[in-house]
Amino acid sequence: MFERPQSGERAILVQAGADGAPDPSEREEFRELAMSAGAVVVDEIVSNRRRPDPRYFVGKGKLDELAGSVKQNSAELIISAAALSPSQERNLEKELKCRVLDRAGLILDIFAQRARSFEGKLQVELAQLAHLSTRLVRGWTHLERQKGGIGLRGPGETQLETDRRLVGARIKQLKERLEHVDARRTLNRQNRVQAEVPTVALVGYTNAGKSTLFNALTDASVYVEDQLFATLDPTVRAVKLTDGRDIVLADTVGFVRDLPHELIAAFRSTLQEAREADLILHLIDASDENRWQRVRQVNSVLKQLDADQVPQIRVYNKIDKLDRQPRVTNNRDGEGRAVWLSARTGAGIPMLLEAIGDRLRPAMLHGVMHLGPTQGRQRSKLFEIGAVLNEEACDDGGWNLELKLAKADLHRFLKRENLPAEALQPLPVKETA
């Protein structure tokens, strides 16, 4: 009888994909993930197997190689880069006499180590239990279903059902707690909308330098370390732009290739900051040779969150490693499409703030509004806010006012004065003040 050990850091990495051997960048990232979790990598085994074995995932030859490496290196843990089914994990553990973990379990373990806030801990525990719930059957020897018959009946199935019920109850409890946290986060978001403070979400592949940039922009003290998922908990801070306007900058969890679905589901409320943002800063490690692949993976997660339609500014970080100068490249409308900077040295930060300000500039409306002779107060209000370009007296004693004002200002004025939405007849926007 074999029971899973409760600890162990001496790990053997198994990188055997269903489509052949992984490329070097995938192998390096997987190694960094293992080390970020605190594993001491004692050996790496790469398999070119194209079709996974239904029982062990790896073939008989690699299984023997693994068994030899476990014995030779006194390994306590096997970490597979490929997703393993619960039965494959169990069969490997029984054969190799050591704990087996796949990539999803590894990332969940890293998140459990990094979570510091109450919300972060709840989200990680929910993701872990969702992952565990699929692995209760045959996950442990004492939970196996026992055969019927005299002398063979026992508490095995009862124990398994008890664990299922306990896990289910805890998942329900965590979801209820997270609903309360999410309601509070939603209320804060609504307050920012009512106060007309734009929200800018900072997203990017893990270890692209998000926390360093966040600290540079907000003078915060978010933990910074050169490792994957160094910071996990979301942080929101106020930032003042170069033109004096205030914005709210929201940091989010870093993305990674094949982020487990349990994590995306658990962190949906946190990542909703990106979906509800007015602008996304997509941080990219300019010194990373695989940066375009990373960009596609981040955009893939944003699409899952329905945040792919939010305007983006790409921020190419770590230009100090490339000996490049900070610069801004514009789109067809003359707005900042990409900013090259160094969050570590601060070079290019003012350019980024200016680009953010340009992209968040209020949408202007230009049109003609007719006010009757009894609406002198409304006419006076429009002059007070500087919205009137020209005025023409009408035969009915009223006025035709040519207006140019921000869309938000118009909506607020119409609502306050109880005027219909079609009160302003649109004209092409003039660039005159």
C-alpha cells in the first residue's frame, strides 16, 4: 500500500507532450515554474512520444528510466509538464513510489504560496478544491471502492463519499464568500464610474515587470522579484497624469501559457478589472525572444474574459537590456499605440503617462441645440461650462446654440435638466476650442 507523501522538494521534471518534444522556451519556462514553487530540480527527462499511454502517459521505456532516476537522485516528486488524468497520476505514483504532480497542480501550488490577501487566499483555495474534486476517486489507497461480500465490506466508499461531500460544502462556502467580496469590488468600481475616474488595467505575461512598472507609476511598494508569479494579489492605486487628471491603475495576476481553467474561473472577479477598464496596458518583455508568442497567449486569456475589445497600449519593458531609447509609436489616429520604456530605470515613464492621457481624452461631441425662450437658465449653464461656440437668436424668442463638449458632460447636463437625448443635433466635430 502506497500513500502520497506530504512533502518533498527534490523533483524530476518530465516534459513529454502529446505532440512531440517541447521547444526550448517551453522547457525553460517549465523549469522556472518548478523552481518558483521551491522545487530542487535533480533531473529532467524529455520524451518524444506523440501518443500518450492511457495508463502512465509515458511509455514503458521512459517509465523504467524514471524509476531509475528516482532511485539514483532520491527524488521525492515527479512533475509532468503535460496534463495528467487522475488515474495516470495514481498509476505513476504506485509504480514510482513518489508523489506525482502535473503542470496545473504546480501552478496552483505557486499561487497558494503567493496569495496574501483574504480574497486571494479564497480564490486559490477554490481553484485547488475544484482541481482536487476530480482526483478523489482512486486518489488515495484508503478511499478506494471496496468489493462487496462477507468480510469484504468496509468504510472505503463511505469515506470517499464523506470527502466528496466535505469538498463540495467547502466549495459552496468559498463561492458565497467570494460573492460578497465581488459585490464589494463591484461597488468600488461603480463608485469610480460615478466619480468619472478612468480605470487602467495592467496586464501581461508573468515576469514581464508588471510590479516594477506599477511601483514606478504609483510609488507603491508591491513585492518585486525575478521569478514567475512573484506577486499574486490584485492592487489598485490612484495615479495623476501629466495633465493633472486622476486615473485608477489596477494591477492583475500575471498570465502564463495554458493557465489552468480552475484559476481563470476562480480569479474571474479579480480579472474583471481588465474587462471593465477604460484602457489596458499590455506589458511585454522587450528582451524576451518569444515575446510575440507571449502576446498571443495574453490576448487569448483576455478573449476568454471578454476583455479583448478594451483599447490597449502595448508597453515594451526592459529596453535597458537592449540598450534602446524610450519612444512612442502612434496609430493612424495619432494616439499612442506602443510605448518603449524601462520600468527599472524610469526611462520612458513620462511618455507612457502622456500616451495614457491621450487615449483617455474625453470623446467630444459637436452639434446644435435649440432652447426655448423659457430656458434661459439652461442657456446660462452651457455658457458656464464653456460649451457654446456660437449663438443665434430665433424668431420664437429662443436660441440655437452651437455646442462642443465632452460626451460625459452632455449626458450629465441632459439628465440634470431633464432634456431628451436627441436635444443635441450632431455636427462634424470641430477642432477649435
